[in-house]
Amino acid sequence: MFMLRYIIKRLISLGVVMLGVTFIIYLIFYFLPGDVTQFILGVNYTAEGAESLRESLGLNRPFLVQYFSYIGGLLRGDFGISYLTGSPVAVQLLARFPRTLVLVGCSMALCTIISIPMGVYCAIRPRSILANTLQGLCSIGIALPSFWLGLMLMLLFSVRLGWFDSLGSITLRGLVLPCLTLCASFMASTMRMTRSSMLETMSQDYIRTAKAKGVTYGGTIYHHAMKNSMLPVITMVGMNVGSQMGGSILTESVFSYQGIGLMLIDSINQRDIPSVLGCIVLMALAIGICNMIVDILMLYIDPRLKSLMTKGA
């Protein structure tokens, strides 16, 4: 019963967040200087044609009328019609969004599989040469701009060596370089968080008690230290979903990966407001759902959180 109430509260808060996101973005585009009809009509622009186009698109209506009309369409699953292509935005999103999910999912999996074991090793062997090397690489990974890293990876492994495709595609050869570019900085930050959390956990009294009782070193690390130190790491991984969604915009533009990030950049350049709104709404919704799933998992992993929330309620 508690979990059901918690999920309902989170869904309500997600709806409020989505309402705020759409309002702010719609407000920005409404007061943005310039006339969108000039982008649509191009060389065929005339004052009469522009006025007729505004009338047909509903751009001459008050702001709140336009906004609530758009929200009503969203509730029906209608993201509007693209100004440039004339096709439903929802159709374009359905074609592009799965590609972005594949890229972000592969990047998250690669980041988690590699960074967490490296962080654990750096915590249990803090003075080893390998641990110092990994920490140095970690600092470099955080400092490198993703667009520069993507271009360098493309130049080396695609242009020079020919191992992978330079243009991103949903194949192994096409996904490797975009995934490495997207997850580099997140891998470094996750490794540092895992190391810090493990070091803090291993200094606790119950770890010393487990060693005094004769528990093996491996058992102490796996059954006691790792399970308790993973809580902040899991939270950080969930927060990284939003960051990787945002990072995918730049990565997709570097590798011409036909996902929602590239669609967003193209739509902004062409002032295609329904497409821009559709991309942002879908990305914000995906981030909110992922964060909600992480919070629910945290309640199952750490029963103390459920007890504290029950007392607080």
C-alpha cells in the first residue's frame, strides 16, 4: 500500500514537472525574436502569405490559448505538425527516439560495467600502480570535452585504422565510438564516486567487526562493503541518465547519429517549434521516468529509506 501511494505521488510530481517544462519552453519560443513564417515560406515570403500562414497555424492567438491547446494535444498523444515537413511530429519521434535509447542504454551499460569494478579496485588497492594510473585517466576523462574526444576517436579508429564507422548507426561498428564518447566523462565520475563510497564504507566499525569474526577478505568486501557502498553509486547512475540524454545531443551531432538529439539541433536551427517542443518533452519525460524507477529501486535496496519515509508521512 505504501509503495502504491509513493508511485502515485511520484507520477503526480512528474506531471507537475512536465507542465512546468512545457510552459517554460513554450514561453521562450513565444517571445523569441523573429518571424517563424519567414523560415517556412523562404523565398516565397509575402506579407499576405505570412498572415494567412499564422492564421492556419494558430500563431496569432494569445499565448495561453496556444499553450493550453498544445497541452490538450499532448494529452491525446498529438505532438503537433512539423512546420517544415508537414508530417506529424509524433511519427518522427517514434522513428528517432529508439535510436537515442539504444545509444544511451549502451553507454550506461558500458559505463556501469567498467567504472564500478575499477572504483572498487582503486578502493581496496589505493596505493597500487594500477589504481594511481586509473585515477589519472579518470581525471583526464572528466576534463576532456566530449566533442573533441569524439572527433579524435573518429580520426584515429575510423579514418586512420578503419576499425569502426565514422557515421553512427545501430550496428556494432557504428555504436562503439559514440558510446565511448558519451560515457567517457560519466565513467570517470562514477569510478570516483564508487572509490570514495567504498573507502568510507571500509572504515566503518562493522567492517572491522566482520574481519575480527574471521570473515574472509573477499567476503568482507562483497557481502558487507560493496552492498552498502553501492547506494550512492546507484543514485548517481540514475542521475546520469538525464546527463547522458543531454550529452547525446552533442554526440549525435558529431557522429551524425540519426537520433532525437540530432533532430532537436536541426529543428532549432530551422525554427521548427513543434519538433523542438516534442523532442524536449519526450526527453524530459524519459528522464523523469528513469529517476522515478531509480527511487523505487532504492526503496527496495535499502529498507531504511522506506521506514524513514513512513515515519515522515
